[in-house]
Amino acid sequence: MGNEAIGLGAIRAGVRVALGYPGTPSSEVLETIAGERGGGVYVEWSVNEKSALEVGAGAAMAGKRVLVTMKQVGLNVASDPLMSLNYLGVKGGMVVMAADDPGPISSQTEQDTRHFGQYAKLAVFDPSSPEEAYLMIADAFECSEAIGRPVLFRPTTRVCHSYASVEPLDALAPPEPAGFGREGGRWVIFPRLARANHVEIERGLLDLADRFSSYPGNVMRGAGRRGIASGGVSWLYVLEACGETGDECRMLKISTVPFPARLGAEFLQGLDEVLVIEELDPVIERELILLAGQRGISVKIMGKLSGHMPYAGENTPDGVRAAIENFLRPRCAGAIPSKGEAPPSAAAPALPVRPPVLCAGCPHRGAFFAVKEAARGRKAIFSGDIGCYTLGNALPLDMLDTCLCMGAGITMAQGLSLAEPDALNFAFIGDSTFFHTGIPGIINAVFNGHDIIVAVLDNSTTAMTGGQTHPGVGRTLMGRPAPKMSIYDVLSSIGVNDLRRVSAFDLAASKAAVTRAIEARGVRAVIFEGPCAALSKKEGRSGCMVDEHLCFGCSACVKKLGCPALSFSGKFARIDRDSCTGCGLCKSLCSTRAIIGGDER
Amino acid sequence: MTDCLIAGVGGQGTVLASRLISSAALARGLDVRGAETIGMAQRGGSVLSHVRMGRDIKSPLISPGRADVVLAFELCEAARASGYLKRDGLMVACDRVIQPASGYDPDAMRALLEASVPRLLILKSGAIGAACGIRALNTAIIGAACARGAFPFSIGDMEKIIDERFDADGSRMNRAALRLGETLAAAGEDREGRGERHGDD
């Protein structure tokens, strides 16, 4: 997998400290390093991206090679230290991997980290494949050390989660960490230092733009009066459509920010038309237009800005092939059959959609249902957050009214309570998100006397990204035992006095706890506890079954809970034995006690 | 070049299945490139694993209408993935039904699949579950496709990969499932199973 290649590539490059916060599609890089690390590599799931970047900054100032991993929206959280760190610089190579997600497939935004690099004045490396990523991460470390500044490494989902055959190479020998030196105030940012370093940064970027023209990751080939420029995984789609050689057109592949101006100008010289194929923002396209303008090259540049390529969503091999066919042979567009066969022509009937759902046995289902029942008949607004529990928005639970970004549910509920004072303002937050950015929002609520009910959904893991540790788990990524931080104690010490803790699978107790919270005022919290079903599986419980003599087919269990193990045969409820974990939530809904099992073994 | 698409519901094990197939192809000295659905869709959504085996592969994604073989671990997902199949491509599916919230009629879905996929083998998941356990369903489907010559490796190659991947119990269960898949492919009630050849072959 691409992320494994990046992790192994970082080890090869001599990474000493690797940190991050999980986020699709980035999470497996750190897990790979944790699984493979030899002596001396330190790995850490930090509580959030900002913390990870700052821990990394300290280590890199003292000369260690540091990798910090996150998804693209995690970079927003880490952007404060990163922007300033570029002005201070680093001694050890520091690579900040921010994985972008065209589509988006598992994200809130389609932001482009290359663009972020331009804004933050950072170099960016943009691999097109797992094998290139394996090599390029070492280049990124070397570049960072050479310029003395952090660099960004930006793979996309189809690089992170695709796989390829990668030849392992011998480990590189980076310089020994020099240790920390005060160096006459070099590490203390002041306006005067920032101004001086800004000049250095701009000079360095111009120098890099020139050096990147001969960087092996930036490639030009082929001949003709038409050109195709691309980068990232789209480059592979271009190669698949055009072949390696580019006998019909000139081809340019760009994998760096800053843009390699000399190579770009060479590419544009003598071309009539260029089609730019890239995902997310038109970064390469803008650079080529700028270059043509600066150098007075007369060439028509087409892409996202000209409406020739779609602005949103990921590219596909077929989409790229069609765009290239249309570009190279515009007059016969449509007349040329694409290579291979067309998809079956028979119009496929609409199939039922299958959106992701909370797993069978998920403790969040019980928590959502308890809140729904307790708040029934009351005006209520349900603010959600980022994690598996975002899936609480799906029918039949239908329990999310807002979801913005990590930690925002708690704070947005406060704003909503100002606008809707007669509503119950609930905020759902998971345990990992609570530690990530949830706590300051609760402090804000207590400090300013807001009227909200916080529902903490504590499943003892970072579930959506595959079960990573966090401060409430009691174990670090190094495998060391850690103090198990109690969310109850944290809330209590902040001053949340109306505070209850219940089992998410105990519907009666959960409803009672929410009802009491509804009756109170101020900041109230209910912590719903229950282990993640994906991690605990069927440990210790028998699955549930329907006694068909007792079930009279009201289908309340099926209609109210939306558990994927439950279905309706037309006469009776049915429970899929293979997926049922025996959590027993459906038992508490059944008026005829037709659901049996779910007992502890 | 062999393009294999695996379709299922998040949690069914498409990623492990693609790893088994990739490993067998790699062991044969072929290049492998592919892509997985990882993230939110793994929570019970529709998932696809792309596995491309051969030489000089560029894209990790298989385009619609180009897969040589589609393996489907769920009936509705089989229908959803059928557009990826080449006209003469092979689909090995199963009759396992995992109802999405909106629900569907399994008989109608099966009829739709039979009408649109000429080379289609649907295995009975109940029988496989009873014989080897439902967790080995995917391996039985791989075994059936293998027996139909869908892959650039043999059932024996796959057995070696299974031995490497699983502990003794897991290996026994998956080997049994692999061979059961082979048997089911030979006894298949589709045209190829009855010894007829498809018109385009």
C-alpha cells in the first residue's frame, strides 16, 4: 500500500521521530513505522495535529529527522505552528505529510495542499504512485535539510490506498542529529527576525524553482505541437491513455511546489495548445499560464480554469482518456471508440444505495436512540462532530443537524443556544475528538455560562480510522502503558457539575440520564460508554435471535434502530447471526420479548 | 494483463481477498497494482477493491467495462459492480444478501444479474457457510474463479499464499473453502459448469 511505502521510505531515509493524528487517507503511514521500527525510532499518536507538529518542531530544531502525518483537514489544525515554523526553520529534516482526498471519499473538503504550500511558502512533494512515494519521501527529507525548512509531502487517496510492487533499497545514512543549540536567538520568533527570514524564504523558493527543473520527479517527454501537463495519480491515467512515449504530444509531469519554471518554459516553447490534467485546484494550470505570460509565450492553456476539466471530484482513467481524445482529435470527438470495450449498454436499473452505517453492535446507536427518545416532543438541535458517529445522521436514527469539523459540535451548540434559547442544544462528540479539540469548547461553555447538553460517545478508541490509541485508552503507539485519562474527571474538573456516566447498551439508564440532563440548565454532560463493536467483536456474548412464535411483526426494532443485523422478512424480524454481536439493544425495544439471546457467555 | 474487481459490503473482507490475490500474482513474478476503499465506506457501505496483474500497469483503478473478472461477496453489490465487467468477462458472485436500509428484493436482483451478465456463477453462501464457516465465503469465491481460469495463478499457488497468511486453523478452513469453491465451479449450474462454452469464447 502507498502508505506502507511512505512509512518504509521514511525509515529508509533515517526518520527518528514520527508523529501524527489519524485521518483517512493518512493513518497507515505511522502504523507502518510503528510496526517496522528498529531501535531508536520514536512514534506517537499525538492528541491532535497541532500538538504533533509542535512536538516534531522541537525534535527537528535539535537536528532529528521528523515525519508528521495527517490528513488535509488536519493540516488546517496544524497550520498555526507550521506557518511560523517555516520562518524559524529546522535543523533536522522535517517532512509534514498531509494526505489530500480528491472526491472527496472520506473528508469534509477538497482542499489542495499544494495550494497551501504556495500560501505558506513551503516546498511540496507530490508523488504519483506508491513506488515514487517510497523514493520521494527521502528526497523530501534531504530537501528539508538542505534548505533548513520544513517541507510538505502531499500524496492523495489513490496513492495512499493503492498498491504496487516496490523494490526495497538500502537504508540511507543521514547526518547524526547535532543536538539543540541556542544559536543567538535563532529559534525565537520576533517581527524583526520574521522580516529578515521572509526575504530568505523567498530567495530559497526561487532557488528551489530552478533546482526542481532538474529534479527526476519532474519529467518532460514526447514531441508535437500539443502538450499535456499533469501530476499526481492523474499522471498514471495520462500514461495509460497516451502510452509511455507520447508519440502524439509533448508530456509534462510536475511533482513539486515551487513550480520548476525552467522546465515549464521549455515545455511550453513551440506548443500551440496545452491540456492540464490534475486533481483538486488548478495549481499546475495557473503556473503554466503565469509562465506563458511572464515569458511572452503564445500558447492556449486549457484545464479547470477554461472549463475543459471538471473542478470537483477525483479524476478517473476513463475521464482522463476521454479528455485526451477530445483534446488531440477534437473534430472527431465521439466518433473514436475508446480503447477496450464500452460498458454494457443495457441501462442498469437504479440499485438501492448503500450508504455507510453504524455497525451492528455499535454503542453509538444506543446513545443516539436514548437521546432521541428522551428528547421526543421537545424542540431540540443536535450538533454532531467528526467520527463514526457522524453516521448517526442516517435514517432511521436521523440524529445529526450539524457537523462542521473536529471539535466544532460543542462550540456550535453554544452559538445555536444563543439563537435558539428555547431549544435543547445537544452536542455529540467521540472520545478521541474530545481529546483532540473538544476540551477547549467545553471550557468555553462553562466559562461563558452556555446552555448545552454534551453527549460524549466513548467507545475507547479512534474508531473511524481503524482503532488508534488516544489519551483515554491507556496505551501509546510505542506500546507502552499510559495513564488512562478519564473523560468524567476531565469534565468534572472543568466544572461540569451536571455529569452522568451510563452504559450505551442500557437503554433505560441512558434515557433516564438524558431526561435528567434535559431538566437541568447550564452545561450538562452524559458520557455513554461501550466498546467499539469493530474492535470487541463478539467477545463474550451470544448473538440475538427472534422467537417467531412471539414476534408479531411490528418491525419496530428494524424501523427504529437501523441496525444492519436486523431485517424484516415480511412476517417477522430477522437477525443476521453473522453480524449480530448480541449487544441486546433491540431486546429493550421489543414489546413482546420476542428477541432472545445476547447473554454473557 | 488480468483486471480483477472485488465488490462487497464494508466489513466483508474485500481488502484481505485482494491481498491474497495480489500475493499469488506477485509470487508468480507478475507486477501488481491496485486500489482499496478505505475509510467511511468500510462501515457497511459499498466497497470495491481493484487488483490489476500483469506487466506495465499504470493506473491503479480499473475502468468500467474492462474487468476480466469480478468477484462479488454480496448479491446487490454484484449487480452494482457488473458494469465493470468486460462483455466476455467472468463474474463469480454469491447469493448472500445484506440488506441496505432501503432494502431490495433478492429474487429480482438475481434475475437482473442473470439477464445482464453472460458468464455468471452464483455460489450458494449458505452451503459454504455450513461447510467451512461464513468467514471463508470469500475464499470459496476465489477458489471458484481460480478453477474457471480467471487468474494468472493456480489453486495450488493460492494454497501456498493461504498457508503463509493464516495460522493452522485459518489455513485449514480457507484451504477447505478454496477447494469447495473449485468443486462448486465444476458442478456449477451455469452454462460453463454444464460444459457448454460461451458464444464469444
